[in-house]
Amino acid sequence: MSTPSLSLERVRALRAKFRTELYDNVLPFWLENSLDHEHGGYFNCLDRDGSVYDTKKHIWLQGRQVWMMSKIHNTVAAGKSDSTYLQAAQLGAKFLRKNARTKDNRVFFSLTREGKPHFMQRKMFSECFYVMAMAEYARATGDKTARKEARTLFESVLEYAKDPSLLGRAVYKGGKPVSELAVPMILLNLVEELRDPGEQAWADVEKWCVKRIDLHIRPELGLVLETVGVNGELIDSPEGRLVNPGHAIEAGWFLLAYAERNGLSELAATALKMIDWSYNYGWDNEYGGIYYFLDRTGRSPLQLEWPMKLWWPHCESMVAFIMAYESTGDERWIRHFDEVTDYSFDHFKDPRFGEWFGYLDRRGDVSQRFKGGPYKGCFHVPRSLFLVEQALGRVEEKLWAQKTASKGQ
Amino acid sequence: MSTPSLSLERVRALRAKFRTELYDNVLPFWLENSLDHEHGGYFNCLDRDGSVYDTKKHIWLQGRQVWMMSKIHNTVAAGKSDSTYLQAAQLGAKFLRKNARTKDNRVFFSLTREGKPHFMQRKMFSECFYVMAMAEYARATGDKTARKEARTLFESVLEYAKDPSLLGRAVYKGGKPVSELAVPMILLNLVEELRDPGEQAWADVEKWCVKRIDLHIRPELGLVLETVGVNGELIDSPEGRLVNPGHAIEAGWFLLAYAERNGLSELAATALKMIDWSYNYGWDNEYGGIYYFLDRTGRSPLQLEWPMKLWWPHCESMVAFIMAYESTGDERWIRHFDEVTDYSFDHFKDPRFGEWFGYLDRRGDVSQRFKGGPYKGCFHVPRSLFLVEQALGRVEEKLWAQKTASKGQ
């Protein structure tokens, strides 16, 4: 970490803001409204005020909430067997393990309230979030079976990534193999989530992920692309021209974390570029906020929701910018951090009921009033607040050490 | 038809407006830009100015364009073997028949430019538009094989409608069987498209469709719902609360046409209610235009694009209102017709390049500049202009007959 240039007071105030938002406004919303004590698991379709508007349980969100609750427990109450967070994690983990998995290592996309299978996607992301859940849950409980379950399922995920036809999606003659940014970025993150301290497993997977992500980083365009050919060919189609700035920024901080852990300064610089390009390209200069989708040639994206402002790209940007600042000490990142934090707290935060709104129109007005749905739950907002608060803690510590050292001179 | 109250001059002016838009602004756009003389079929992904932004060929649109070109040919050039429209229909029909169908009676969702399979949906709509194409194409060409092909594939579609697991979509314990409005409405329309004059086939299918549609019409709510239980149970979930006003209006005119053909005046009254309720509920009193999706309890729909104004609900409304007027002679329908026609010509029509824009934001600003995409092609705009022009022709004829009769008195 470079020398931080912020004042200790500023860092402390910021940290308090994030801590308050996380522990007083966001986590209580989920703890009070989502726990299904009757059937287990979480209600993830919650209206603005926390009331349940659909009892279906979507596995992406069940898995992510188990992860989040376990993570918070491991941070604020590690070792305690009766923390609220641990109990919440257990409620979800038990439901997942009982209902979400098939005999042949697939994971459903959605279940009924009671846990009956409802829908299966031809994608591998339900499996990924199941792995993530069990990895962190095992740490919270010391449950070795959960740890093993995460690792076994991850091996299946690696197979799915290699051969998507295993997910039931036929591969046709006219469907050329492509590289989707989502795949290497989530695998890179999962390795990080699975590994115990000092463990070296899956280094080959990480290297493959870094290579793959690199195909998507295009200095000739100054952009990160969602889809390229498997040898990095540019594809001239709506898919091949698609830019998802929030996704690229998230991939950027995954890569930055990897580079920092491994002391790879050139790769860290590349990760910073990913973040910088994507934010500059994705920011709406007229109304503020980060566009959901863009076409690199300025055409209209096919996605009808392209100009909307979604919560998660903003959450990911806050994390990316504080990490970039921590890594470089460059104040430029703090200016970006302030811009996206101000926009987020002004637009997404609900002053009345806790948790954040998820979906704004281009102008920044709330378009969907619910707090949780099939793709939004107890994850991006608390993860972002948590990671930013942790990073600010490290910055604060460093500033304090500096101050103490200078007094001692 | 009741006595029309419009003036002959007004009807003639309206008819000319629709005729000009159809033959001078809309059909030329497709004839000039979509025909792929090299590989056959149509480019359906066309930017504002008609340039191709993706060479993939989406079967919904290939089938619909074959239908539209055949329909126009059968109306303006029937019997001629060299009309532009017939040649265009042949280009698409040949491509479809060569490439779109599998050995086991499924139809792909998309092909490459050359006709290689690209993607298959777990839905039956590609099959439906293939049937529609071949039925009208057979009439344009007298090709008996095409006629038979349409009928054979329609029998498969009926099987898929009864048992969706044939489409590769597993039916899980937690997925209760539901009735989706899309299924009976498209089958009702396909029977109409398939039948030759005087033919009585599939009357049982029509009766099943009418019964099914009736489950979706809810006088207790004054609304038409997209999804209900198979015995008409209200479902309290986002799917069960969903209202798609444009879809309900389209179903309304399909049902009105059926009722008129069969002299069922009570059913015609029900169809008119469907149209009336859905338009009133769907109209945006603040910015004008018809919302894409609404939730019957006022919650936020899950669809991110819910407040957008799409071209096709407006196209369907113009057809529904002119048919309702033709059926009842009630001027109220002309007021609705004028409202939605004015909105459409003001907002969707492109004064520069022909064909209409498809996607506006809530305020009515163009959100997607392209004219054709995976779900928009040579269909809703020209079909609507064509059907309205035809209806106005019948009204004009009646007014002329009245005038002549009164002169003769």
C-alpha cells in the first residue's frame, strides 16, 4: 500500500458512514424481513418496506446471503456459536443443502417456499453461488462436510466452464465458441473464496482466468468487452460489441486483488486500467450514474434496460476505487470514489426502510421499488459496504501508525 | 357492421394516410434493406437507416416477413408470378425451409447468415411463425407442399402446447401448471391463418382457445391477466399479477374476429371489454402511450423495461379500435383510435428513413434507434397499417353505398 494522503479525520468519518449504513440500515433489513423460520431459507423477493411479494426462493440470492451472513459472523463474532449472523447463515445453508442440489451436481435457479424445484437455468451461476456459500459457511461453523461440498461442486463448475453442453445447452454449428467475461471472473473470485490461508490449490485455474480476462481487455479500444472470440478475436455483433461497465469494474477489482496477493505489479496496473476505462466510458455525463449496457460503436444495445442505473455497478465501483486508492495512494481514485459514493447514497439509499433501491431510470428516479428480487438480495450492497469499511480500516491504521511515528521523532 | 358515423371524407383521408405509410414508408424500408440475395432469407437486425448491424437471422422475424410479403402479394398482386412481394416471400420461404427446421419438428430461434443453427428456445413460438409463414405463402404460390408443411407442423405445435416438456423444458414438482395467455391467443390466430375459405377444421381447438382466454378475463378486476391457474385460479406472484396491456388488446381483436365470424355477439362484447379495460389500464396519463407491463396490485413489475412504450402494443391497438368501431359503429372507439394513432405517428414514425422506431422510454424519447432486431421486424407495423387500411376500405364502401342509396331515394 502506498502512503495515503487523506486526513485521519476524513477516513474516520467515511468509515463511520459505511459502518452505520451496513450495520444499522442494510443488514437489519434482511435480518428482520428475509428469514423464513417456518420453511428455512430466505425470502428474497421483498418489497420496499420488506414485505414479501413472492415466496419463491432464488438460489443466486440464497447462496449469496449465506455467504454474506457467514462473512459478517466471521468478522464480528468469530468463534461465538450464537451470533445472529451465524443463525441466519445456518437457516439458509440448511435449506440450500436440503433442496437446491440435484443428484448429478446441478443446482436449481429457483425453488418454491417449501423447497420444491421450480426452475433450472442452462447456466452455471447457481452452482457458483452455492460454492461461495458453502466455502464461507464452513469457515463460520468449522463444518468439514460443507467445506468438502464446496470443493467437490467447484470441480463440477470447472467442467461446466470447459463444456457448457453439460448444462443442457446444445452447441450448434452456427454458434462459434466465445469467451464470456463472466466465466473467468467468477472462477477467479471462487478460487479466492475457497482457499484457506496459505493454500496454493487451483493456481492453474487462476492463471487460465487471468489469461482469459486479458482477452477482454482491449488497449486498442480503451475498453473491456463482455464477449470476444476464444483467441481474442473482436466479434462484430451486438454481443461482441457489448460493454457492461459495472461488470468490467468488478472484474477489475477481482484481478487487482489477485495481482496484489501475488505481487504482480504489471497485472495490477492492467487491472487499474480496466477500472478506469470502464468507469469513464460508463459514466453518464448528463444525468450521472453508470449505464448498465453500452455498445462500443455507439449503436443501441439490444437490452431494453441499457440506460438504466443499477445498484450493483455502483456498489462494485465503490469497492474498486477504494482498493485502487489503497493500492496506489493516488487521490484521483478518491475523487472517483466520492463521485460514485455520493451518487449512490443520494439515489439508491432508502431513507425510510433500509437496504437500497436497485433500479433507477436513466434520470435517476426509482423505477422498481422493491429491495429484493430474482437478481437482487442480501449481497452487493452489504458486500460493498463491508469491503469498503474494511479497506478504510486498513487506511486508518496506516495513517495512525504514521501519525504515531511522526510524534515519536 | 353497424352504421358508421364518420364522414366519407374523413375515412378517405385516414385511409390514404395508412396506405401511404404502408406502401411508401414501411414496406420499401424492408424491401430495400432486408433481402439477402447472397444467402437467402432476410437481414432482420437493421439499424435506423437500414444498415445491417447483425447478420444473424431470427426465425420469428423470418417467418413473419414471409407471411407479410405473401399477404401483401395476395392482396395487391394476386395471380401475378413476378411481383416484388412474391419474390421477397420466396427468398425467405426457401431459406426457412432449407435451414430452420430440425428432423424432429422443432424450429430454431436463430440461424447464422448462411443458415447454420445458432440457438433454440425452449418455447414454441418459432414453430408458430413458421406455420403462419407457410400457410400464407402456400396461398401466394399455390405450393401444396408448403400448405401441407404448415398443417403438419401445426399438429406438432398443438402437442407442444399440451405438453411443454416436449420443448426440452423440464417440469418440476414446484412448477404448478399455469395458463399463459400467449398460448391460446396464438393458436386461435393460427387456425384463422391456416384455414381455407369455408373450411371447418380445428373447431375444437378454437373452442379450447376461447375457453382458455376466458380464464384470463377477470370482470372482478376489470383486467386481463397474462398468467392464471389452469382452472382460472388467481396466482399471487409477479407472474400471476402481471398485466401486459398490448398483449391483452391483441388477444381482444383475435377474439373479436373469431366472434364476428361465428356470429357470437356475447363473445364479441367480451372481446370489446378486454380491449377497453386493457387500454384504459395501460394508458400512461402523464406521458401518453401504453405501458409495456404493469402489476395488477400496483407493485413494481420485475421486468426492468415495464414503463417503456413499445411499438407493437400501439400497432395492435390501432387494429383493435378500428375493428371495434367497425363492429359497433360507436364513436368512442374512434376517439381511442385517434388517440393511439396520433401518439404512434408522432412518436414511432421515423420521418427520415422509413419503418418505425420500436422502443421509447416512458417519456416517449427513442431509447433504441434500430428498426429491426431479434424481436422486431417486418411485421407489427405493416400488419397494423394493412389491417387498418383494409377495415377503413370496408367502412368507406359502406358509407359510399349509403350515400348512393340516399341519392337514389
